[in-house]
Amino acid sequence: MPQTYADLTLAEALSDPLINAVMSADHVTRSELELLMKSVARKNFEATASTNWQRPFTVDGPAVTKSLAAIGNRMASACCGSAV
């Protein structure tokens, strides 16, 4: 019999041991990942709720950009010994 799985909620994802292990290995904090996921969800909702279906999907808010830069710098530092 096929088994189906529901998507994780944000709280469940941020509490998942495997996700936490990857976050730890990548030096990503819970607040950074939460901010990124909420920003993407908001942008996705705005894009799909819009009556202009031709509008491209983008995530370019200053907070997301800053968060991604911080994550990238920490990953580069952990992996290569220097920030990008």
C-alpha cells in the first residue's frame, strides 16, 4: 500500500535532527534559515496571488541578501578558511 507524507511545517523543519545537523555543518543559525524560508514563502505567495502571471519570481529583499551573504561567508570560511 502506498504511503504518503505531508510536508513539514516550518517549526517541524527547524526542529528536525537531520536539518539541524546540516545547519550545524554549514554554520547556519536557526534564525537565518527561518528568515530565508519565510522570505521565500512570502515572495512565492505574492507571485502566485498576483493577477500578473508574467511577473518573474524573485527573492531579492535586503534582509534575504544579507542573510545569504552571511551564510555564504561562513560556509566559505568553514570549508576553505576564508570568507568570500
